[in-house]
Amino acid sequence: MTSTGIRRFCIPKQPKKKEHEQSQEASLSQSLPLERKRSATEDHQAADVKRRTTSDDAIEILDEDVQVKTEVVSKPTSSRSSTRQVLKPKKYNTKSKTKAVKSPKSVKKEPKSDKKIPSKSVEEISFEDFTKTVTSNGSTKEVAKNSVTTKATNKRSTLKINTDIEKENCAVLDVENEKSFADGETSIYAVNFLKMIDSIMDSETDWPLFQGSDADLIEKFKALDPSCQELYVRLYQRKYMWLAGDKIAYPNIATDLSSQLDTLFSEGFLDCTISCNQNSSVSLTVAELLHILPLKRAKILSKYLNINCNTKTEIVRFILNLCNNRQPNLFSHSREVKIKAKINNLLGPCYRVNADRKNVFGRCMLVYDAVSGLFQESTSSASSNPGNNKPISRCTPSQFSNILLASMNKVIYPNYEVNVTTPMFSNREELLAYEKACNYLADVRHAVETSEYKHALEICLEAESNSQLSEELMERYSSLPKFARRCTPTSVYIRIKSFKFEILQRLKRYELACDVLRELLNQNITTTKRGYWFERLALNLEHHLKDPKAAVAVIADALKDSKVLPSYHISLSERLSKLKKNKIVVSISADEGLKPLLESQQITITGRLLPKRTQTAKARFMKRVEENGDMILCSVEELALDHYRENGFPIGLHAEGSTFLSLFSLLMWDIIFISGVPNVFRNIYQHLPLDFNTEDFYLSRKSLIDQRLKHIQEWNGPDFNCNAHIRLIWKHNRGVRCTSINWDLFKSCESAVDLAMCIGSKVLAGVMRYIVTNPGYTRSGLPDLVVWQPSPPKAKIVEVKGPGDQLSAKQKVWIHTLISLGADVEVCRVEANASRKL
């Protein structure tokens, strides 16, 4: 290694040959036959001919069964004994010669092994010639059992199988969480899965939903061997797709899972591609088999077909064209059968969780926790992978993952009392309708996320045609409290229809989008999206359909609607004012029914703007660090925090609504998780009551909340000490999972207490009353920053706006509310310097 860190490779000089050695070599070359002298040339010509092999040659190999010969060539020069197979077609059977080279005296030769390694042709290689090692993350890696490196004469499509079997790195899953089956104990996966099933079976209201074939299946699962239960639960949690049998590896269950897989298949819990009973096995197409085939085995298949491809995508495309794009003849079917048989031979048996059985356990998840049971995984497993042509409960609900994390002590849930008096589903018909609706909703979401809007529209139309909502279901929807309506088929289909008009707008079908919006508004549903629907309808009519008079009529109806939120009243009034400026005849005043909003004072600061090509969503400016003079990237909020730090507010938080919601949770913790409210806590794995963020939360706890707000306004009164209460909740619940509080927002408990005191008890009590009485939309729109100084206690609430940004309607409502409560509110506008150079 040189001083510059660059390794230099030097070629040693060869000693000059003596004259008698040169003459001896010359005489030897004259005595060689002409064929031997041109052997290298012939080898190059043979390789060039093979490179020009087309798809027609592959067809000849399949139809005429051209044999492939192998030859084992040894390398005595290597200190590690190894062999390789050279695959050559019969018509180019040129033998390669190797000349033994004497190894140096300093290197001792290893004794040759008497045990011969049997060589196999490409036709003879199957999945049994591979073993696998399990890495630390549970993935498997294939290596050859015979430690043979196979190499084709075509250098562009070589396949190397590692000569040394890697040391088996069995996936030791967390010792605290995994228990060995040798001790006769079941791991946490099966234990928690069975715990969920037992809770349903013990429920007098839930178990009748599973009577019949579902109940028989659950009983059959409970009767399985613990290792089979564990294996099924692990496969149930994985992506719904076909898996090669030798790629399924769980060393904590057993080193060889063949007996467990056979048992699950015979009992109907798994599907299999190859089995003794051909009637029960599943036949896959060539495309589906190629999707499962690993790259290394796909390369073996390419050697069998004499294909010059290196990537799996190229191999798959070539084979599918070979099977599909040929003219039909007498041999076309036999060719596809041969390819399919070869792939099956390379793969071996493949397994997949049975769709019908998976649906039963998916319904168990929905009954156990219907609210958070709206699926964790993407629906790509059911829509994009070949072979998944059966309707299933699309994915594993996230609730089971929460159960596992709680069992591992990685997640701690709050303490509360489970109180269930009413079943979530009245009968089995409603459960099946809810499951079907959830599947449609999951498919629509996946199609929208992948920008497949036409496919998403087809799913919406199919859902509408199949949504057989009886009058009984509609009556039950109206009779339920608002928090429980989310777990009904009617609510899910409303969400699908809401997706539908968004999809139609993406496809620029604005007339149909307006029709869907009118249908949603005519249903007279109380939802926070009602104002948004009015706003989109007016926008489509004005801009896209060029009908401003119809837009004015829609705005007039929205301003008279009591179910429309105040923020949407403001935005619709602003739109109406713009129509007046455009001399559109307006029969309603834009300010009708609206009170004038209070405006905050504004300040302007400057910063050095980054060039547009270097800007990101969070970094638009740059500032200089005082300690070392370096320039760093920053956001507009960071520039504002620096400004207020220099002007008497040393502490600040950029958390928007999370700041006030965290203080609300600390001061209302015991009321949020109070006992006695029925049906809001249905299991022990909830981080909030089901009615949180709905109107029912305040109505069911009205007297307690009003009293606590009075105590907060007094702060440290004789009956209630807010400082002591915050410290007590922090001490006993720090780190408990509750999505309404960010424990990492404050450095310590005293930091939270100081912030609350600096904001002021009157402002804090008013903000909390506004949050609890106007749920669903108050979490957004709160100002960006809260800055304060501990002594004397003083706080300022700041909304930061960058160049070109304007206040939204929700932000205007919040600023008006905060000012009316007596808070010090300010809008900080950040402008760019004249020079934009770095």
C-alpha cells in the first residue's frame, strides 16, 4: 500500500529462457498435429456459434431432446480442491485440455479424496440438489449440496454455484420471545393467536357469529400439534403468495418442516402445487411458476433451454414468448408441458395459505378489533402477484402485531377496564357484509396509491353493484352512536363512494364526479367531510364545467347547512366573493351568517434562500452557525425559532397541534381512560377509547370534563393541583402507548409544567374546551410554533409563513379563537434576501 492509499499491482518479470529451452519448444511445436495447434481457435468458433443461438435452437432442444454432456476439470494449482462442470452441446463437443503445473515446493499438496463427486447434466438438476442456510434476518440462501460449480461455455450466461457451503447461520429469533418446541411449549405467535380465538369463543355475543363451518375449522385448528399451529400462524402473517417448500425455514420450530407442511396441507390449511393426491394439488401456469422461481434456479432453466440471459426478467420474458407467441402446432402443447415439468422439478412442492381458511381467521380479527382491523399490509399480495385469483381477506390486521409487541414488552398499553355490553355485529350477515366492504376499500386504496385510477373506478363500480345493504342494516346504522358507525358496512361504502369522486376527478370526468358529490350530500350524513364535498362541487362547476351560476347555488346551500364546519364557511365565502368580482349575479351575501374574524399582528424576517434546484420540502433556507461559521440548511420554522430566541424567548417547540394535544392528554388522562363508559374499550390492546375524537367522547363524560376544565382555569386551586397532576401522570405513564401524546416532545416533566404555566390557565382551558367540543378537525390548523420564557412566565403562539404562502381557512379560525381567549398570537412571514447566491 502506497502513501496515497492506492494499491499498485506489479507484474513480475519473467526470466529469459535459455537457448536450449527455446529450441526444445520449437521442435515440440513442429511435432504437434495440425488439429491440436488450432484447438484454441476451434473453441472460440464454437463459443461464437453458441452466442448466435436463437430461440429456434431452444425449440430444437425441447423437441429433439438434445443431450448435454458434462465434463469435470480439476485445478491442482489451487490450495482448495474444487471441481467445475463444463456444459457443452453435443454438436460442439470440443475437449478442453489442461496442463498440470507443478506447485511450488513451499506449498504442500493436499491429499486427493477417493470420494468422487457425481456430475449431473442440466436436465438432471432438481430442487433436491440445493440446500439452504438461514441468515440472521430469517431469509434463506441457496447453495449446492455437492459443492459443484457449473459453468457453461457461453460466458454471458454463466451460473456459479458456490464451492463452499456457508456455515449455517440459523435465525435465532429473540431468545426472550421464542421458546423451543423441544420443551413442549408454544411460542408467543401461536399463544397470542390462540388467546384471540379463545376470547371470541368465550364471548356469548361473538361466538354465535362463527357457527357452522367456521366454528368447525377453528376447533380443528385448536386440535393441531403446537408446531403446526406455530407454522401456520407464521405463514398467515406473511404476504399472501406461493412459497417454495425449501424456502420456508423456521429453525425454532423444526429443522425439517416437511411433516408440519404435510399435516397442514392434508387438513386443508395450506394449498400445495405437488402432492400424491393430484385432485387436491393446485396446478399453476408457467407464468405463476416463473414468478416463484428463484434467480439461481431460473439460470439453470436458461441453460436447459440454451438461453443467453443473465437476469430473471429476461429469462421470464423469453420463456413466456416461447410459450405464447409461437404458432399453434402439434408440438406447442408438449413444449409448454416440458417447460412446466422442468420448473416443477426445480422448485419442488410450493405452499400457500388456503384462502377460505385465511378468511375465517380474518373475520376473527375483525370481530376482535373491527376499528383497527382495516388491514396493515398492502393489497398487492392479492392483486399483483400471479396465482392469487381467489377473493381473500386482503391482509393481516395490525391488531395482531400489536398483541405480539405487547407480549414482547416492547409496547405498553394504558390501564383501563374492558366493558362490552353490545356486540359489534348484530348477526353473521352484517359481519360478512362488513368484511366484503373492507376488502373492496382495501383494493380501492391500493389502486389509488399505485395510480391505477381506471382499475380503482372498476372496483368502485363493482362494490356499488354488490353492496346489498338491507333496510335492517340501514336502520341499525342510524341507531348506533357515531363512534360505532365506523364499523358498519354502510360507513365503509360511504368511504368507497368518497374515493370514487376523487378518482373521477383524476380521470377528468367532472360531470360524473359532480353527480357522485350530489349523491353524498343528499344522504344528509353528519361528517366532517361535508364542507369539503360542497367545496369540491362548487370548484368543479365553476372551473371545469364553466357553470358559475350553479356554483353560486351550491355555495348558498352550503352556507345554510348547519352541519358544515366554520372553516369551510370561510373558504366558501371567499370563493363567493371572487365570483362577485367576476360580475357573476349573486343572490346571497358572502358575509351572511359569518362573524368578522380577529386578525393577529404580523412581523417579517429575512433569510438566505436556497436555489430552487437544492430546495426540499423542509429545507428552503440556509443559516450560519455561530460556533464554527458553517452554513447549514434549515426550514422557515427554524429561522423563526432563531429570531424569537434572540428576542427573549429562549425555548420553543415546532409541533403544531401536537403541543396542545399532549398537554390535553396529560391533564385529562384519568378521564380519557375512565371506567364505566360502555363499549369504548373492547380489548386490552387499545391506545385510546373508540369514541375519542368524536362528539360522543364529550357527551359521555360531560360533567367530568367540565369540572376538570374549571380546575384547569383555577390551575392550583384547593381541590385540584394541575402541576402535581401532570407530575403524577408523567411518573406513572411515561412511555405508555397513547397516540394523543408525544412523550418525546418535552425534555422532562418540568418542561411540560413550565409550558402550561407560561401559556396561561385561561388560554389552556379555552383551547381544550374547543378541542373537545369540536372534534374531527381541530387537530389541524393550529399555529406552528409555541415559544416561551420561564421567568417571568410568558408565551407566544406563532404561525410561520414562507415566501408566497397564505393562511388557510382553518388557520384563520384558530387564530381568531386563540386571540378571543387572550393568547399572544403572531404571524411571522419569512422573506428571501435580495441575493440568492450561496
